[in-house]
Amino acid sequence: MYRHVSFFYNGEWILGGEFVESNKIIFISIIYFVWHQSCLWVFGMTFFHSSNNSFWRMPMKTSVIKSLLASTALAWGSSAYAVNVGGITWDPNSFFDFSMQEAIFENNVDSVGQTLTFYGEVSHINGLNNGSFLDGALELTFYGTAVVKEFGDFDGNGTVDVIFDNLTVTFYADQDAADFDPSNPATATDGIVWLVLQGHSTDRAYNGSTHTGELFAELNGGLDFADPGDAGSGFAAFDVIGGEAAPYFDTDTITNLAGQTLSNGPADFSFTASFQPVINDPTGETLLGTGELTGRSRVVPEPATLSLLGLGLLGMRSRVSRKTK
């Protein structure tokens, strides 16, 4: 005898049960599939018992399916809400997931080999301000660096293009104090290491020539890179390499950067920024701007979620044991 039972609801889950009877042995396989946030979660088990035991008849089969369905539904429901990592909360199911806006402060650079230092504070996640995404942490800050690799008018439009290598940025969730001070870069580096990103190296075509880098910027006017007080814009791609929130963002969903396909495979984030000199700095060596980091996040099952599933399965095992006695 062979029977196959399956259920499909709203594109979210499938339950299949197969019952095969051969002589005096009945084999029962139950597989549960959950598709969520580009991940396929599979739970399965196989039972067998002599067919002369009545508990394997249809009432037991139905109860087995119901028990597994109930336990997995509990696990599914518990993972459908906003997540909280290090006091930073967001909803992976948000229409705006994942987006992060930042206020950026940085130094001016004007020659090959100089290090660009940038730091700041995150103001919005998925469209919500820090009054909404801070839930245990008091601020989310960041600190990063990059090194000037080359510059020139690569696209022939009369302005300076700057290419950087060795791009890294670390985000910090400060659970002790909201003490970020734009005039003091050190205040951007206290708290737990929430997320660490590394620049994603890629080739970029410029008017017939190809240049490789991790961060690409264009100044607004003139061909003198040595001028202080640069204003312009930049963009980059990032890979996740560490931090407490890393498992939620290591998704490889970014394949295009500023209209060109990434040459070294997909990245986890894309980044865009604009910058200009601080008006009150007569030296022009301090710049400020805004940035946006975009990508996708995903649900990561927590121990409590998996425990719910385990409790359901233990309950089902207990029922089987009682039936055999």
C-alpha cells in the first residue's frame, strides 16, 4: 500500500507523508519543508513497525502528522518577528530590508597611499530612526578606513576619479552610554563588535579602460586632487567577515554596483555616499556627509526556536511509547 499526503499553504510550507506497507512491516516517512528568507529548512524522520500493531493504523498516522505540524508551526511562528542582536532590532520581513542610513565624518586625502578615515553614527534602519531600532543598545556607531590606490580623470568628464583599496568598516553597538562625539573618532569605537565588513574588490570600466578597487569616488569639480575641501560622492560593495550580527547578513545578494556587474562574484552589501567640507573648518581637511548601506538580511534560527521543534518531537515520541505499552 502506498499513500502520499501533502499540504501547501500560501507558498510557505509543504508537509508530505508517505506510507509504504511491505508484508508485515510499515515504513512511515514524514518530511517538513520550510522556505523562508531564501533558506530551505528540512525536518524529516522515518518510523517503522510491525503491521500487526494497531497503533500504526490511521488514527495514529493522523496524530503523528498533527504533532509534527504543530511543533514546526511553533518554531515557524517564533522566527517570524523582528530580531534583536546586541540591542539592535530590525524586521527582516520589512519592505525596506535591509537599509541603513548614516551620518559620516572623514578626513580629506590628496595623494596615493594616504589613508581615508571615516566614522559616524547610524540614524535609520529599514526606514525607522534610532528611537525604534535601539532596543538594549544606546547607539550604533562605526569606524572604517581605506587607502588611496590611484586617481585621475578615468572617465574623461573633467573631474577626478579616486580609487581606494584595503577598505574595512566595523560597527559597534554601545550598551553603556550614548556618547558619540563627531569631534572625537574614538567615541565611535566603543561597544560590542556588531558587524565587520570588508571591501569587495571589483573591476570597473571607465571610458575604455578598466580599473580595480574596493571604493570608488568622484570629486565634483576640477582636476587638482591636492586641493583641500573636496566634495563629491562614492560607492562600494562589502562582504561580511565578522561581528555578532554577521550570520544575518552573509547573504551574497548584491551582484551589481552603480550600473556594472561585480566582477568577483556577489557581495553582501552595496554602499553609496556623498561628502562635502565642513564650513567652519578653514583648512578644508574635515569632511562630512551621508551614506546608505543596502542589502538583505535573513532569519537565523535561535536555540529557543529549535527547542520548540524538539519539544514537539519529544511529545510525539511520548505518544508513540504510550501506544506500544
